[in-house]
Amino acid sequence: MTVRVLTDSASYIPAEDRQRLDIRMFSMILVEGDRQTPEMDIDYNDFYARLASVDYIPTTSLPSPEEMRAHIVNILDEGYDVLGVFLPGTFSGVVATFTMVAEQLMTEDPALRGRIDVVDGESPCMEEGFAAEAAALCAQEGGTLAECAAAAEASKARSRFLFTPQTLTYLERGGRIGHASALLGGLLKLNPVLTVDNAITTTYAKVRTFPKALKTIEEKLVADIKASGGLLNICVHFIAEEKEAAEFCKNVIEPLVGFPVRVIPIGPVVGAHVGPALGIVYETVDPIAPLHGESMLERLEDALGLRSGESEESEK
């Protein structure tokens, strides 16, 4: 008996990888008023063009417990054990829903105990995706459920997600930063370099201008490769910046690493909260040093002098 990995659409694992590794994926849901649309049914270009003309941020949802149960049962009925690798619990209720449904199934049929497990991806996008791929590769090599879960955990310890938004407008709309932070950041042409550390979005660096932010990302990649035994995996991620991503990949990342690198779009479930952005996800040979930074809001407001007294929210 072998294992099959189940993940959510916010991992953005390319279809060819899912097919090669037999990774199963379900769609997260984008909610706009009364309309609910599976993320996997959305044209990213059309969505981001429309998002630029509105002043709200869509919300997201996840499959119902009944749908989650169907995904798990389908894999079990094929004779496989099930390993879920999902968005972090700080971002979504996917892990909690999967865990609840799995416990129900194992209570109904005690023979299923030991055949269902879950790993919190602790990051969205291909940082989650690399963990799912590591587990699926372990499964292809005959690994047990516990071994596949351990492979996903090991991948998480070796990976980093760095990205920079073109504007702070979307972070303000979604409540990630306050209005004054967004206004002053725009006036100062501030481009934070963001990461996800301990399942929380944090600010790695604060720089002026988008090109400097990309240079900061490049420099951190080089430093991590040198400090962590070399490079295993890398991709360039983008939100509504396909041309810029392709150029960054061709002119900066590929010459640096010496091999072709995938350019992977980020969908609306994650991208709606960030807006146009560019970044990378990479996995090193050895574990990578955690950053343990302050929250994105705290670091941005420190940079802009907005935490010297009361916060802007408390002054309203």
C-alpha cells in the first residue's frame, strides 16, 4: 500500500508536476459578494485586470466537510493512504477541516487509523508546493505514510519564500497595513521584501524602489545557497506581472543558478491580498535558517515611524 498526496489549489503546483507525481488537488473558493468561484476555474489575467478597477478585496473559502470527505474517501477507495499538505492554519481552515473529517472517518472505521495524516504547509504557494512534491516523491519511492509526512516536514525546513509587491494598496485594502502606512510607503517608494516565517507573513527587508527589492531577494538567495549546502529547487512566482517575472527569471535567476527555472503564476486566493508582485520560492540542500522577524504590519510601521506612540488605528 502506498500514499497519495492531497493539496489545495493555493499551492499552485503546475499541472505537469501534479500529473508526474500523482498529486491530487482540490480548489479553494473565491468569494465576491454572493458569487463563489473555484479558484481553479478562474482566468488569472481576467481576474487581476478586474481587481485593479475595484476597491475591495474578495474573501476566500474552502471546500465543505462533505467535499473534503469525498476527496479523502476517493483516495482510500483506490487503495492508497492519504497525506494532506495544505495552507497553514494561520491562513485557512483547511488543515482543521481535513483533521475533523479524518477523525470522523477513523471513528466510523477504526481500520483507517494510521492511513490518514496531515502536514501544515506553514506557507502558501510553492513553498507549500515543494513540501507536497517532496512527500509525493517519497511515495513514488515506496515510502510509508509517516515517511512521506517526514519528507514534507524536511522540505519545509529547507525552503524560503521571498516576494515584493509593486504597491501597498492591496495590503491596505485587506487590512494587512494601515492607511497611513500605505500612503507614506507610496510617497517614499517603499518596497518591502516579504516572507512567510512560522506561518506568519513578515517583512524581511525594507528598501526603496522595486528594483532594489528584487536585488535584495537575489542577494538573500545567494546567501542561503552558500549557507545551506546548495540549491535543490527554485521557481519564480508572480502576481499579474508575467513579463517582469519572465525577465527576472531569464536575466537574473537562471544565470545565477545555471539551469532553467519555472515561472509560476499565483492565483486569486493569495494574490488578491497582495496585488501585483514578484518573488521566488527556493529549497536548499540543508535546513535553512529561520528569520523570525516582526509581523509585516509592525516592521512597516516601524520603518515609517508609525509606532512611536499610539498606532494609527487607535487614533481614529
